[in-house]
Amino acid sequence: MSKSEQRSFSSVLSVNPYKENYFKGISSFISEEKSPEFSKEQLVISYLNTKEFITAQIEISKNIPEEDVFDALSNKAYDELALDQAVEYKIQYIESFNNLDEENRHFHVFIVDPLDVTNTFSPVVDKIKYIDVIIPVPLLIKSLYTKEIIDGSGVHCYIYFQENDAFLTLYSEKDFLYTKSIKYSFIDMHERFCELYGERIDYHEFLNFFTQTNLKETDSEYKSYIIKLYKELFANINDILTYTKRAFEIDKIDHIYIGSQTQTVTELHEMIEAELNIPSSQFNFDYGFENNEYVDQLHALMHLYSNLSNENKYRCNFTDYRRPPRFIERDSGRLITVIAASLALAFAYPITYWVLTYAQALQEDLLQQKYKELHNTRVTREATIKNRLADKDKSMQLLTKEETEYNDKKNTLIKIHQVKVDYPMKAKLLALFAKEMSKYDVKATRTSYSEETKDKKVLTIYLASKRDRQTTELVEHLTKVYEGKYTFELEKIMLDDSSKMYLSELKVKLP
């Protein structure tokens, strides 16, 4: 692969040389380019239709050294395919690894007449100057397997219709197996349709009917002739598949992918599946591109192929329009670089010494100037800091005074709050408990309140009753009624001999 192909590019331009349309891809978005221009940062990729090249399987001995493989394949191709010895064909190849032959290596060889390449791509080169990659169209399909868009197991058949060509390609276990151009391009089908119809109709009228009409829903007079055309097409495809299964010892075709350059309303994959009894799908894959409109699948495949790493790409590149190497990689560029380096080394020491001396003097002047600026800044800031410290002392004295006044007012408010809140609360509790004591004929002789901590508040009621049972019943009642709200404790009940009354201390723990 050339160095130009190994460069990194910011965009990709795919070219259909037969219709001269272009699609530009940046990141994951591709769109049609109406006015293509040359750009150094743009990779240009195109393809050769199947009718533009000859392909064959050639085997050579495994004893042939790697550096002699190309010559061996070229000589054998000229002999076995009876190529014109006067023409220097362009030959590229890929090795087939699906063969168990222990003595020979097997190759798929692609052969192109250089004049065909020139005639096909001259108009394109006039616009964009260089083409980095020109690849046989069936090899673009390899990218579907490399990117794991299609499962690699089994034998897959790909059928694609274009305006000036149509091809059938087989892949077996991810590797290219066979390809053939079939006489059913849009132009060929138009000619055959006119023969079947018995009258010549306009090509664009035929193409509109072919792509935009659903045969299941139309009653057009063209319908029966289109169906006949399809049956001939599918019969031709069936003959090719029968031949390939016999020639390559294939048990069955696992799947067919069929599609066309222009999107069709009629589901071709449903028709061919019904006709050939082989599972089929549209030749329309999810490439991860952000496009709302239908894109020619070959353009999409070229953009997908350009994103493969170099080691995953097929090396069948037929381009004669490579961009020149970078300046440093040319002989003249190397010579100029060496001369420039020599001159630089010759003048390096004196120039370096002068530059360093000048830089040192300049740096000294800059440091002197910076010192003066920093000194003035330091003096100013020291004076400012001194003033700020004096202001701080005054502020601290004022703050201390304000804090003292604040604490005094705070303590006063706390006492006022205790008087306003705690005393009414105690009065309410005493009234509540007095009401309960009257039910049991128990009297309160006096009360006391203690608060050891914020969470430990105790109200003590000194009780007097004629019988001790009255006191115990009262406590039982209070415990039951106010359970979970107050905690009641009664340690002992004593008889006062002088008054003949039973005295006790009831402690109420408040929340």
C-alpha cells in the first residue's frame, strides 16, 4: 500500500465514475457532493465494475518464494487466460485460504486493461486530480464482515443492479469466492422490456415504473411484462448459482442480499426468495451513517471500506492516479533538506552565542524593571497592611463589646421565655393532675420542680390520702392514661400518726 493510502485524512470522497456522482463523508455523516474539488486532506476512493475486469482462480506451488509470487501469477494468467501478449495488463490478487490443498497456494486474480482505467476515470481526474484507491466492486463487500455488520458463517450471495452494470458475488465464510457481471443493468433491462412489450418506451419512464411502482398494487399494462423480465432474471441467477455450487462444491446458498442503485418500492428480496426458495434480504445495511435519504449502497460501502485499518483492507488497488509523496519523501526534498541542515549546522555556534548573549542582556533588563515594580508594590502593600491591622484591632474591640451586650440580652430573653413558657406549662400540669386526684380523694400538700439537665425535668407532688389504696389507684390511673407522655415514680407511702393521713412523693418526669 502506498504512503498516501496510509496517511490520515479528515474526510472521504467516494466516486461513481460511471455516473460521475460523488459523496463526501465526514465522521458518521455522508452527503452528495455536487461540485467536488481537490483537497490534500481528503481520501478519494472509487471502484471498477465487474465488466471492467477479468477474474480467475489461479494456483501456484507453495515452494515459490513470496517475492516471485506476482511474476508467477502474471505468467500463468497470460497462459491460462490467453491474454494478449502485446498488452501490459494491470494485475492484482488476493489469496484464498478456504482451500485445503497442501501443495499449492490458491489466488483470486483480477486483471484490468490500463486503457479501460484511463477511459473510465479521465473525467473524474480532471475534477479531483488524484484517486487514492480504485478497487474491484465485489471486494467492497469484505468490509461488511470486517465491521461485523453481517454474520460470517455460511455462503452469501450479493446481487446489485446499476444503471450500466449488474453483478452477482459470492462470499464463503467471510472470504471472497466468485463474482460475475450479469446482463441485467437498468439499461439492459430497459432494452429487454421493450422487446417483451413490443414497443419502445422512454428509458426514464421505464426506470420510474421499475423503481416507484409496487407490483402487488398496480394494474398497469406494464405489470405482466415486468414480471416476465423478473422471471428471466431469476432464472439466469439460478443458473449461475447452480454452476457455482457445482464448481466450488457448495452444498447450499445460505442467504441472498439483493438491491439496486436506486431504491425500489417492489420488494425484490421477497420475489427472489419465493422464486428460488433461498432466504433473502434487501441489499441495504446499517452502516452507522446519519442519513435520512437513501444512499447508493456502493457509495456507503466505499465509505465503510475507507474506515478499515490498513491490515484489514484488500490490497487490490488499480489506481494510476496516486498523489505524489510529501516533499520530505522526494529525492529533491531530501537534497534540499540536507543542504539546509548543513548550512544550519555551519552557522549554528556563532548564531547561538549571539542569540544567547542578547537574550541574557534582555532578560537582565526585564528583571531590573520587574524588581522596581515589585519593590513599589511591596512598600504600598506593607502600608496598606499596617492600616488594615489598626482597623482590625478597633473592630475586635467593638466586636467584644457587642458580644457582651448580646449575651446579656440573650440571657434576659431566656429567663423571660422560661417565665412565659415554663410556668404556664407547670400550672397546666398541676391543674390537670389536681383534677385527676380529686377523683380519688387525694390531696396535694405541696409541689416542687427540678431541672438537672435540659432533658431531665422532674415535677414532684407531695400527696396525702386517708387510705393508701387511694394513692396507689391514682398512680395506676395516671400511668395508664398518660403512658408514653409522662413517667410516674412512687417509691413509698408512709402513715403520719399525728394526722392519721398517708403521705407520699409522686415524681413526674416531664419530656
